Amino acid sequence: EHVSVLGKAKQLIAAAEQKAAEIGVPMVIAVVDAGGNLVAQHRMDGALLGSISIALDKAYTALALKMSTEEVASVVAPGQPLFGLNTSNNGRFITFGGGFPLVDGGNVIGGLGVSGGTVEEDITVARAALAAY
Amino acid sequence: EHVSVLGKAKQLIAAAEQKAAEIGVPMVIAVVDAGGNLVAQHRMDGALLGSISIALDKAYTALALKMSTEEVASVVAPGQPLFGLNTSNNGRFITFGGGFPLVDGGNVIGGLGVSGGTVEEDITVARAALAAY
Amino acid sequence: EHVSVLGKAKQLIAAAEQKAAEIGVPMVIAVVDAGGNLVAQHRMDGALLGSISIALDKAYTALALKMSTEEVASVVAPGQPLFGLNTSNNGRFITFGGGFPLVDGGNVIGGLGVSGGTVEEDITVARAALAAY
Amino acid sequence: EHVSVLGKAKQLIAAAEQKAAEIGVPMVIAVVDAGGNLVAQHRMDGALLGSISIALDKAYTALALKMSTEEVASVVAPGQPLFGLNTSNNGRFITFGGGFPLVDGGNVIGGLGVSGGTVEEDITVARAALAAY
């Protein structure tokens, strides 16, 4: 049965919210489509205000570079080949974990971004969402 | 029983999505809190990309000016007292209908913005959401 | 006796706050110096969020154009010589009343901006501040 | 007795100004509310122009991340988990000391930012303000 793009994003976000509640850390969760444009974004009560743009930009980064933001982290460190990458794209690229490309049949069809806790917590919540996808 | 700020935003957005589906026009719906910060935003499949920022900015405008964006429209026309208002606030103010303040006990506690159809359709969908609030 | 630039700005703002309280309309009041840079800005409890940038930009406009923002209004109307002026200066120019240049010995030494009420209320509060200057 | 949000901000800023005068370094001091929006900002005579946006952004950063900007500094260094954080949020995050969250009853209700001297001087002045809070 057909599920809309927004419908899938809601499922991802609901799974993320459930995991975030479970670990007791309020999060912001964002989903972008293949064009890098927002599909849906939720901010849980008490989540950091700074996470609003970070979650969206993690989703954008993962879509735009077709890799997780933790993979991006490894190539932008001082001395690494893409040092300075994060100031391109009007500063939208996030270079730490919590963003993942959404892949369907081998194609990158969107991005998911989670922000609000430590990097490890953000990754945990994002992975829980992807597992439910 | 306590409903979270995000929970209330989801209710508003669900009611808006239902009305938008009913009239057959895909919409973007956004809710901001009392500080003008995003609580939740959904883009229905097929909605105009241009509506992503318009919906959010309608919500922001209604919160920041404590009036609906259709009321704003009437005071910024040429010859009216606030002609030129729309270029303030970094151009975020939207001066046509579809944005409403969220009021609770006489206090403005947030803003709702709807974009995707004609101004009349946007207002219809926003009013349906407010009625379910 | 020497009064600092900040000290004078505080006096202006205090007089504006007193008048705003008197008429029962919470306001944002801003003062910029001869370089157009912020000296002081206060937001009264309950003032419109949208007034934060408007008050500062009114002060900037009055300083930068060496005229009150109500005078600016008269020259930017459709058909008038400076129609469209408000989108210059990165959209910072405000084209309705509430901003006044601060004049000392015939020289423009700063700007005062008031926002939060109707244009008339903003002007009333700004004039009360100037009278106390 | 009730003190307004602006009233509390004035107290904080007055204490900061007194300390800054004591150590002979003119400062810019800014206070934002729980939504990250400006409550009050003062620039002392002679303070660095660059400090106007830095003070406000320090206050915003501390509010938006619920930690002091010196704590932020320790997690964004090369090799640290949040390296690159400072280019998110449209570059508004400040990653050196002088910004503190304002906490009331365990809740973060705003942010204070001080800029104008060395990082140590900024922190000294901000702590003096917080002590008087």
C-alpha cells in the first residue's frame, strides 16, 4: 500500500521521539527529501533551541553528501582532505554525528537529522528511527 | 491531562492536513512557540517548495505581531500606516493571510502558519486547525 | 558634568519606558550612535517580538538618513521619488514613524527608535523621550 | 515582589557595568529570554564595536545550548566531538567564554553575554553579574 513521503517521515520521527523519550533526552528530529527540502520537523518539549537548525542541517548534510555526518567528521579534521568543508554551503554542513542519508533500493532519497543530546545519543536515536523505517 | 507543546502542535497540524486533503490542496503547516521558534512543521506531498519558508514565516509573523497575517495585509498596503513593514525583520514578515496567533487564556503563546493554496484556501485550512485546537 | 553616551541613552530609554507604561503599551526602545551602532536597547515585558529589529532599524534609519522615519514615509510612497528605498541597506530602513535622529548642536549624533504600538503611539513615546533628553 | 523580566535584565547589566568599570575595560552586555530573543543590551563607551554581536550571540549560545560558552569551547576543539559546531546556527554560536545560561529553579530561562575584554575579563564581569542576580 502506498505511503506518502510525509507519512514515512512521520514514522521515522515517531520512532525517534520514542527512543529519545526512552533515554530521557528531548530531541529535534528533521527529515528532508531527495531535493534537500524539509518534509517534516519536530522539536520535543525541552529540546535545545540550538538543535532546531542543527537537526535540519544534519539531514541536509547527509543528503547532500550522501554519507552520515559521522563519516563527514572523519574527513574534515585538521590535516584531513576536506578540512574547512563546514563553512561551504552557507555554513549548513554539520560535521559531527546524528545525520544519516535515507536509502531506498540503493538510492539516496532523503536525509534524517537528530540533535539534542551528546553525539552518541543523537546517533542512537537516529539509528532507532532508521531501524523502524 | 497534560499535553505537551509538541503534542498540541501535532493536533493542529493533523487537523490542517485533514482539511487540506479534503479540499485537495497539498499544504505546508508550521507551528512556532511563544519565542517564535519552530515546534513542528510538515510538508504534504506535492506542496509548493516555496511554501516551506512562507508557512514558517506566517507562523512567526502572527506570533511576532500578535495578529493574523490577513490583518497585517490591511495595514501595509500603500497609503496605510505600516507600508514597508514587510521588509523589516530580515524580510520574514508575511503580509497576506494564512498565519494566526495561537491564544491561550488571553495570552499569545505561539503562531500557526499555512501555505500552499490560494490565500483563501490557506485561511480555510488554518481556521479548521484552530477549530480543532 | 560629563554624561557618557550610554548614560544619555539610558535616560532616553527610561523616559520612553515611563511614557509607554503610562499609555499602557509595552515597547522596544533602541538607541544608536553616530556610527549607526547600538548603544542600548530594552524590550519591555509583553512587547511584540517583531519590534526588536524594528526599533533598532528605526534608530538606524533616522541616523542614516538624518530624518525622522515619518518623514521617510512621505518620500517612499508609490509615485514618490524614493519609492523602493526600504529594500536598500539590506532591508534595514523603516518607512513609518517612531524613529528620530538625535541632534546635538546642529549635528546628528545618533538615532532613537521606538516600536510596539500603533505608529502614533510609537511617535508619542519617542517624543516623550526626546523631550527628556 | 514581582520584578519584570526587563527589570531583572537591568539588574544583571548594572552589576556587569559596575564590575567592568572597576577593572577598567568597557564592555557590551546582553540578556536574552527563554526564546533566545533580546531583553536588553548595553554598550559602554569605548567598547569594541565587534563586541555588539558577540555579546548578543554569547547570550544566545548559552541559552540555546544550555551551557556556558567556555564549556562550549571545550567540546568544539579539533578532535573533540562537536568540532565544527560554531558554523551551525548561521554562525551565531560563540565558542569562547563570556556567555552563561540564566537558571531559575533548575530551568534555563535566558542567557547572559559579555564581550569587550580578554576572555578572562569577560568571564569575570559575567560572573559578577550572575552573583548579583
